[in-house]
Amino acid sequence: MSAPNSSYDPVQVTDLQPEEIEAARDAALAALAGADDLDVLADVRTRHVSGRPAPLVLARREVGALPPQARADAGKRLNAASRTVNEAYEARLAVLTEQRDARVLVEESVDVTLPTGRAARGARHPLSVVADRVADVFVAMGYEVAEGPEAEHGWYNFDALNTPPDHPSRELQDTLYLEPTTSSVVLRTQTSPVQVRSLLTRPLPVYVICPGRVFRADTVDATHLPVFSQVEGLAIDEGLTMADLRGTLDAFAAGLFSDVRGGLRTRLRPHFFPFTEPSAEVDLQCFGCGGDSAAGGPDPACRICSGEGWIEWGGCGMVDPAVLTACGVDPARYSGFAFGMGLERTAMALHNIRDIRELIDGDVRFALAFSRGGNA
Ligand SMILES: [Zn+2]
């Protein structure tokens, strides 16, 4: 840098002296180095870098007053000082911005382990979900949903269903009677009395399903509850045969288990019920192995069906003419079929639930676990 020259304009501009420019530059660099956050840096920028009061900015205004040679020298010095200060500013800005961003990431991150003030939302119970799905399948086939009382007269629960007075199911160890026991009022042991009531009150033909709670004098264990849920179906029309029953059950299984192996099939095994003739037990194609284990497939030891390929699902049969007669229906003209399944067993099959008691524990986490996955 050249020294001041006395041949310059007699009006010396102090701000443009080399020492002054260096002092202004060094003050700016020191202030920039001392700026420890972006707010301070913005202030330093105004006072030292590019703001109106910055000495280097003020000095630049004076340059025009100098003679040409002095103007060029001072301009070079100013430019060099300004470039140094600007570079220092940009570097400091980058450092402080990075520090700020890193701090924000930490300070504004969400701690997902903190408790929230939100009330937990519940979930529909798997039994309710299954009952609704069953109703959907049958309503689509033209059935109506019928309901009836849980405290039922013995005539509807037993007599009308062709259950003889000495049948063991009427015993106190199987059936819960309301007092006085001579009143013959029971907690219904099945939803069949709703079928009787439907036949007595509805015009023929009748196509109904009857979902609801039923009661038995059972002890709670992994597969039994004293209170459980059934869905029964009844179809009474002219010309109905066992083939209609089979087709209906297969349509039921295919619709209800449509997302299990593309729909499951059923099979019938001969059985006896007082209110149907012929009667059969309904088995459901194993939802675990699809029946492969029974055919010696890749999973011969399926733990769900124990290698049977089928699991028990419910009972069914052609409605006994004696039941039709008891309900005022002419068995010479009408025939029909009935079937019934436990909803707990159905839900257990649908969700691979191992212990029926989980369905009554009332733990919302259990219901939440089954409210997802397309079954809601
Ligand atoms: Zn199986």
C-alpha cells in the first residue's frame, strides 16, 4: 500500500488512510469472530460489513472526493478490505447457520415416549366385528336379521324345538333357570327360540339370521364360557333341500373368510339334533393349512386342525317337520333348513385366537389388535 501523498487533494479524508481502513477491517473481523449467534451476526453485519454505519461503507462514499490517483489507491485498499470482511462474514454465517440447524433438530424433535394428553380411542370388539360381517354376508343373500329375548320361556327354547321333556339339555346342570324354577323361564341356551318366534310372527317364506348371546351352565376354560354368542340361520320356503343348505353354508364361509385363503369351504358330517332331520355338524376348511395337512401336504402337523384339515364350526340340518307343525307351518308344503355357529369360535378362526377367555377379558389392547387388517 502506498503512503499518503501530499500532492493529493489538500482535504485529506481520514477514513481513507491505510491505517484507518486496516483498523476498520480488523474491527470488523474481530466483531465477526465474536458473533456467537445469528442475531448478533446480523447486528455486526449492519455495523461493520454492509450497513449504512459500517466504516468501510462510509469510507467508500468519500472515495469520490479524491483526485484520480488517490481515488484508485484508496479504492483498491477499500475493495481488498471489504472482500476480506465479506468473506469472513459469509464464513461466520455458514458456521452459525449450521450450529442453529443442528440445535433446532435436537430442540424441536418430538419425544415419542412422552405421555400425551389425548384420550385413547377404543376399538370395536372382534365379536361385534364378526357379527356384523356375518350379517352383511346374509343380508346380501336376502336374509333379514331377527332378535329375541335372552330370558326365554322353556316352550320356545325346548318344546317348540322338538326337545323332549326328559332331554338332558333341560337339566339344571346344563341350563340356567330363572327363579322360581317352576316358571320354566330360562336364559336361552341357543338362539333357536328366535327362529321359532320368527316362524310364528313372519309371513312365509322366512329367511332370517339370529345373532345373540346364549347361556349355559358351563365352567370357564380355554374353550368354554357360560355366556357366549351364536348366530343361527333359518330358511323356510317351498322346495328347499339339503343342497340349498350346503350351498348356503359354502357361500357363508366364502363370504366371511374371503380374505383367508380366498374363502374357505365347508363339509357336513352326519349328526343328531332334536330339531332337524337329517342333521349334520358343519366343519370349516382349516384356515391354517387349508386342508393340506389332511392330504399329507407340506404341513402334516398343522397345530390348528391337528392334521384333520377341518375344524368344527357348528351344526345344521333340515328343519324337523314336528318343529314346523309346532310353529303353525304346513310341513307338506314347506321345508327348510337351519344352522348355527358360535361367534366366538368363528372369531377365533378368523383371527387365530387360541384362548376364548381373551374375548371377555375386556383389555382394549386386545380389541385394538383386531380392529386393523381389513376386518373392521
Ligand atoms: Zn390345519
